[in-house]
Amino acid sequence: MTNQQPIATNHETSIQRRSLLGVASVLGIAPWLLSAYTGDAKAAGHAATERRKLGPIEVFPIGLGCQWRPSSTQGKVADLYSSTFDRAAAIKLIRRAVDKGVTFIDTAEVYGPFLSEEIVGEALQGVRNKVVIETKFGMNVDLKTGQRLDGLNSRPEHIHQVVEAQLRRLRTDRIDVLLQHRVDPQVPIEDVAGTVKDLIREGKVLHFGLSEPGVQTIRRAHAVTPLAVIQNEYSMLWRGPEDQVLAICEELGIGFVSWSPLGMGLLAGTIAANSRFKTKPDMDFRAAVPRFSPGALPANMALVNVVREWSQRKNVTPAQLSLAWLMAQKPWIVPIPGTTNMAHMEENIGAATVSFSASELKQLNADVVRIHIQGERLPEGVLKMSDVEAPLKT
């Protein structure tokens, strides 16, 4: 296969996505609803009222990730991939997601820092009790200046300070799910879990979770304070949780939240083999990710071709196909795609209407497994913070 062929097929996928959105716009209906009717109508009727369990929490099958930072353009906010919109549009997007049935909103202290939590807090005024807010602590952020400092910080006294600030920014009296953003190699997880347990006792936090932890740390934390959620990267592009983490979640009754469920845009069909990612003024995070490098990306387009072919077969968009694949793996997996685009958000929600027969899922899984992905999933400095085991308590 030449290098030109994947580019052409990716272009076709992009046209398919744009065509669906264009038709929906002309008809004045939500893109996800159009895709539901052109896809599996039986599944649409079933999934419309379906909910998923994250431990003891019940939520809509698809959440919304809110990870934004100030843009270099005055008055704008940007995502990790250098897409921008203004604060009012961000608030409108969150409110629209809630109106469409989304009940799980994910953010973090370090996103901005502080900016994303502030936007979420403003957006949810008047509808706060309709949603589950998940946010995170553990990055080393100066609480006064917002400056990102070296290393991690999950010291108990710092966690208490962070949570008080988060409650103010989120304009709420409780955090539904509080995650340790990354395991702190300097603090025993028993101390972290014990601190969160105290916050739960005080009513400031309702549930506890971990993001990208080592597997033994999951067990140790759960023994102190039951975990509701493990949040890891998981998609057709990165299936690492299938090795051990999903089995532990199933054993212990922990829900799983998938970040980057669309493979940083690759699985939505918006990237070509010759795509390059800008480094300024608003850096696209993918510019530093090895699997998106010029040496790896052309080979990784083989997965895009699989997604494109299956999305055509199912009469859905590549994004919907990819999200539906995730949810088909386990009934307690909830993806949290993020976007700055209202139509894409509604399209993502439509994935809840897509289902697979047993034979379809078996074949799709086999097609995905056959693809060998080249390049690490994250930059080295970020990757080393995953799968960390907390120090033993002495």
C-alpha cells in the first residue's frame, strides 16, 4: 500500500462526517439523531433511556470532558489540540450537553489551571443537581497564582486546600467524584485514600477514584476507601487497560472512565497520514506525541481505515463507531470525549444509540487487534506518571 492511499480514505471519512453534520444542519435536527435513524433504529430505542453504573453512581452512557486552557487569542479558551472558542460558547456547550441528557462532567484543577473548573461551575448553575461532577487533584499547582510547579503533590494537607478551592470554583457544596490525577510517588496511597475518606465523612466529597494508577495501588486504595472510578486512557488506539486494569475493576466493582476515547481525534477521521501539528502559538499536544509523529502516523492510519469501513457498514460516523466500540467492551465503561464544537458534542452523544451483535463485535475486535500501532501513546515525561505504584506506608 502506498502512502497516498490512506490519505485518500481518510479524506473520504472526513467528507462522510461533514456531510452528516451538513445534512443535519439543513434539516434543523441534531446530527446524532440523524445518525441514529440512518443506523441501527432498534438500538436507538433501547439506548435512549439506558444508564451505566460507575461503582454506585448511575450516569448517561457518555460523559463530557472539559479540559481547556487560556488561548493566546484574547478572550478565547483552547483545548489540547489548539481548537479555540470563547468562554460563552464553552458554557453554552456544557449546558447543551446537559439538556441532551449528559449527566457526567469531567474536569480537573490543573486544566487551565483553574479555568476549566470555573467554566464548569458557571455553566452548571441552575442544573447542578442534574449532573455528576468529576474533578481531580494531585498535580503540583500553586493555589494562589495557578503556576504549575515541578512534580506532584498529594500531601494530605494540600488535598484539603485544593478541595476547598475546587468547591468555590465549581460553585457547589460537594464534589461527586474526586480523583487523584496521578499517583504521587512520595505519598502512600493509604494517606491519600484516608484523606479523601475524611472529606467524604465531611460531605465535601461523595466518591473517590484514581487516574492512571499502578494495579497494586488500586487494591490498596480500595481497601481504605472504596473506589467508584478508575480513569485511564482507553480506545481502539490504546488498549492497555485490557491487560490488567479492566479485570481488577470488574473484580472490585469499580467503574471505568475512558479519557481520549477518540484517540486524540484520530478515530474521528479528522487526521490524515500527512497531518502535522502546530507548536505555537497554541501548541497542539499531538505535536509531542510519538504515535502522531511523521514516522509513525502513516502506519497508524491502518486503524483509521478499519474505523471508516465499519462506520460505513453501521451507517454511523467514525466517532460514533469508536465510542460505541468502547461501551461494548464492558457495561460499566463511560467515555468522556471533549470538544469545542457543538455539533461534534451532539454527534458523540449519538454513540449511545449504536449497538453491535455478538458476531459484529467479535469481528470488529479481531480487526482492531490485527493493527499494530506505532509510537508511544504519550510524551516520555507524561508517560512516566502512569502505572506508578505509591510507596508503602511505614
